[in-house]
Amino acid sequence: MLILKNINRRRNAFTMVEMMAAVTISIILILLMYGIFDKVQTVFVVGQNRARAMEEARAAMDMLKRDFESIDGAEPLEIKLRGRARMPVGEVLNPFFVQTSFTSEDDGYRLVEYMYGGRNTYEMAGLPTDSPVGAIWLWRSPVVVSKSQLSEKKAIHRSQIQDFDRANMGGGYPENLVAYGKMIDGVIHFGVRKVAPAVEGARETHLEIEIAVLDQKLMKEVEYGLGQALEGETDSFKYQRRMELILENLDRVYFFRQLVRLN
């Protein structure tokens, strides 16, 4: 009787081959499930980065549109190229950067200034020479009821910039900048231009505003992902290589263009 029970127990146990087959099948299933999970996670992250970049760029474009629509037509609009000359990168993407200042008229008068600068500072010296990635910076004066008060606001603004520059002669910049606030990061193109009127000799009636923004992951890849590969290279080579990486990932670059009617 005892012998029969031992035989039955031996027959109910798994053999080594069966155990190895079960483990192999389990590993295959786990790898398949991990692959599916990884693809889902990648799609989710890409979608999240895209949504965030587009939301921030739309908000910035709405702000630009609102400010430019309120331009006081009696005052000059200054638009000038900002930064050093960039090497050509082909016809697909030729970024340029501007600084623009004007007086807006909306329940009073205020001075407004937009400029392209580095990601850490609006300073001209802080413009990236080895990377096309920067940011748009914004300054608005308080609203005043008379145009005669604007000169005082402009003088205070210039004084703030000078004080800031003197405070940072030794290098390094505080997070809360005195003169400008960062409006949007990860910008590789910021352009404002007057649109030629349809009738020759007529005054310009529209502005064309353009911005191009990288998604957050691509921005990190461009800024930091190529770090070791570019170590010891010249700034112009780094700029070109980073630009090539952007051109290879144009599906993760978001372009916005807005036509704005002037007052």
C-alpha cells in the first residue's frame, strides 16, 4: 500500500523538462508584456510632451497676438535682429531671432518688449553660441493714463537692467530676473515682420508672428544628450550637430504662425 502511494506521488510531480518549459514560456510572456507596456508608455510620454509643448506655444502666441493687436498706431514699432549671425542649415529650417518693442493702448498705455535670449538669461551675452535653443523673454510696464508717463517707466526699466548687470558682473544669474520674465522655453525660432501692403505706397496693416518650439524631451536630447559626443568640439560644430538632430526630429518641433492686424 505504501509503495503504491509513493508511485502515485512520483507520477503527480513535474519533471525537470516540464519545469524548464514552463519557465521558458513564462519568460517569453513576460518579455511580450513588457514590450507592449514599453510601447504604450512611449506613446503616452510622446503624446504628453506634444500636448504640453503645443499648449505652452498656443498660450504664448495668444499673448503675443493680444499685445500686438493693442499697438498704439501713433507710436513706432521697433523690430530688430537679435544675436550673432548663424550658420546656414538648409532650406528646411532657417531660424532667426528678433527683439521688438512698442507702446500698447488698452485701457491706458504701457510699454511692451519681447526678445529672444538664452534659456537662463535675457542678456545678449547669454545668447547660446553652441545651441539654437533659447527662450522668449517679456517685459511690460505698468499701465499709465498718459503717454507722458511712459518715459518715466522706460527710465526705470533701463535702470533696473543696469542695476541687474552691475550686480552680476562676476557671472551667474538669479532665478528671478529683475527686468524680464521668461515667457516660453525651448524656442528655436522667433520672428516678427511687417507684411507688405497689397497697394503700393500704403501703410503696413498686418504683422506676421512666428515661433517654433521643441517638445521637452527633444530639448533635453539636444541640450544634454549630445554632451559627451560634442566634448572638446568648437561652438560652431556643436551648433551644427544640434541643428542636425532637430532636423532629424521635425515631427517633435511645433511651428506657429499668426497674422495680426495693426490698429
